[in-house]
Amino acid sequence: MSGGVAASGPADERVPSSDAGVPGDARPLADRGVTGGYAAPGENIPIVGGAVRFFDERTGLATFGRNALQKVFPDHWSFLLGEVAAFSFVVLLLTGTFLTLFFRPDTTPTTYAGPYVPLRGATVSSAFDSVMQLSFVVRAGLLMRQIHHWAALIFVAAIVTHLARIFLTGAFRRPREVNWIIGFGLLLLALGEGFSGYSLPDDLLSGTGLRIAYSAALSIPFIGPWFASLFFGGAFPSAGFISRLFVIHVMLLPGALIGGISIHLLIVWLQKHTQYKGPGATEHNVVGLRLWPGQTFRSVGLFFLTVAVIALLGGLFQINPVWEYGPFVPYTAASPAQPDYYIGWLEGLLRMAPGWQVTLFGVTIPEPFVPGVVIPGLLFGGLWAWPFIEARITGDHREHHLLDWPWEAPWRAATGVGIAAIFVVLMLAGANDVIGAWLGIPVETLTVLFRVLVFVFPVAAWFVTYGLARGRLRRGSAPISRPGGIALRRNASGGFEEIHERSAEAIAHRAGEP
């Protein structure tokens, strides 16, 4: 197809080659009966060309490269959300490497003697002192800290948006259930990575969040005390909890993310890419841009755009000013305050939950267990298993390579919006003290309001979304008859003439309707 747009299917993704041997034969050189490579014996061969020939004769990499460059990617902006997440992760790795050179994961008390006068002479941990040095002494340290933090926020947001697109369009259906599970696991790893990095500065705000996490871990029946002691290095705050968080943040979770992203991309590469319904698109082909040059240049441009936006945010918009919070003090809590949005929903659950303790079989279940462990487990477990739940409900076990428009599955779209509404209410509840301070409303009143909204708002969102999707579906299957349209077209003499169109389909196509 012209304009860099190509269609491919199972039979046409291999690119003919006529380098040597039979024209159109894509086998490695040795398999084509070609000896001596690209040059006759005794002929001078450039070093690079000789190296390429050497490896191609033994591995067939050149053939793989030719085929890879011809792979087709669908041409729609929503498929770039995953790339935004990947590029944000690259920024996180680069800036995180810089920060690691100056951060000290140590809780040993020290006296702050840096340039920030309000804290001069205060007793702080070595971790907090190193973050203050990064912010006020190390050249470009504050910029790197803020770019790192903004990149983390965009990283999680891009993953969530990417998963929402997959959910609403049914891209998780067979044969892509495994990739949905891996992708959702990457979201959980990103949440853990964000929380562990957010907690490393050992400031008052992050320390309060860690104390809440410790309480939630401690509340797990039977294994809670053992698990909390293992993770936090003893009773919180222990002398080793920052060093353990540091290992988790810079080694374990990044390694798991790199491995998960690699497997995720490998499965996407091996499986035929999904695509939206449109002209020429079928269950057996892919219509869009080839990897080279179209998709490559688009991805490179998006990479630089993503980096530029993150750098702009880091350079112009302050975030996480730890000097304003001060060092962590175990008996002090910052208020009003709330964590980053990706953990705010969990904070909201804990704030809204009633103070009930249940005793089962002689074992007392602490208050944080249900809102801090059970409900998140049910929410994320249900989403993780959604491909199998939907297949069970609908009885649809076929392979799908064409995506649904969101309104084509009204109940799925309504369920997705309802789940999103739950998290929105929970995030707002996690900032009830901030909202109360802004609006002058007592926190207790807001807590009661959010307890009601967490049930009412998702149900209302479900029915509204379902009604809108059903209406759009009916309009698409039985479009309203429209009167003939009138358009003007310029003729060869420079004047204008009328065009009368009686076809509603032609008018809809000109308007860009799917």
C-alpha cells in the first residue's frame, strides 16, 4: 500500500529477498547453496560487511532483521500508550542511576549542616541528609529528583490507561489472556516500585505512609507479624528498613519489571497484533505501518516527546519538597497530607473503613486487614482474572484479533467505568483532610459522604455508561435515515457546482464516523 501503510497476514509477512541465490528466497545464505557470501574469493570485503556476512551465514540474523523490519503495526494513537509507559521507564532507569550515586540508604542519625537554614542543626537520618544534599548541593540533583518523580507518576498513569484501553476494547480475549496477566502484574510491580521509591527519603510524609503499610502487613492473621518483621527488619521503625527498601527499589523490582516488559513485548511480537475494525482490517491480517521506516520514526519521535514533557514537568513544577515535611519522627504525623495518586485509593480505603474488630476461632482480626488487604485483593484479583470471567459469562472462547469499540460490549464498558468510579472515590477519600482544609468541611462529614459515594457513584456510573453504550450500539446497527446532503465542488473552470448525495452511508463516511 502507498504512503507507508501496509497490510500483512500470515502469508505475506515474510519479505522476499534477492541478495543471493534464488530471487525471493528468504533462507540464510548457507541454506541457499551460496558459499563465499557476498564477494568472490580474494575480493576485498569491508570489515563491517564481512562481520555481517560472518554472523548471517551462521545465524541467519540478516533474514530475521529483514522480516522484522517488515512487521506491520496498527495505525492508531491508543496503541502508543504502552510505548509512553516504556519510555517513562527508560527515564526512570537513567535518572534513578544518577540518584543512586548520591543517596545513602542509612538510618544512622546525623546532624544536618546543609544550606537549608530552617533545618540546620536538626537531627536527621543519613538517608534524609543525602536527599537534602541532592536537592540543594549536588548540581542538577533537584532537577533529577523531580524528573524521576514525575516520570514515576506518568509511568503508572500510562500503564493504567493502556490497561483500560485493553479492557474496554476486549484486547485481552483469547489468545492474549497470558499477556493480560503479565501486563496486570507489571502494574502491581510499578505500584510497588513507586511506593518503595516514594518512601526512601525518610521524610515525615513518606514515613507516615510506611507506618500505615507496616500496620496493614501486621494485620494479616497468623503470618502478619512474621511478614512485617521480615519486610521491615523488625518492629517499625527499625534500623534496617531503609536499606531493605533500597534493595527492593533499585534491584528486585526493576529487575522484575525489565523481565516482565521483555516477556510482554516478546508475546506481542510473536502474536499477531490486534487492530480496530476498519477498511481492509480482518481477523487474518494487520493494516498499518511497517516497523521500518514508519513505526520506527513514530516511536523515536514519541520517545523524545515523552522525555521532553517529563523534563519540562521536572524543571518547572515542584514535587515532593521533603524539606517542607522535615525528617521522619515516629510519634509525629503530617496533616493535611496524602500520598501519590497511585496509592491514594488504598489510603482512602483505610480512612473510610469503620473501626471494627472481628474475632474468628479465637483470633482477632485487626481493623486494617479488611480495607488494607482483603478489599484490594478482591479488586485486583477480579481484574487479573477478568479474561476468564468474561469468557465464562459470555461463553465466547474464540480467538479475537479485531477489537471491539467500547459501545459494542455495553456491559463490559459499564463495568470498566464502574470500577474506575470506585477508585476515583477512594482516591478522593484518601485526601479527605486536604479537601476538608480547602473547603472548610469537617473531615468526619467528608468520611460519611465518601462512604455513601463509594456505593452510589459506581452504580450510577454503570447504568449511565450502559445506557449510553446501548444507545450508540442501536444507532450504529440501525442508523437514522438522513435527508440528502448538499456539497459544493470546485470545477475545472474555477466555479462551484452542487453535489447531491442521497446515501446516508456516504455522508457518515465523510463525517469520519466508524
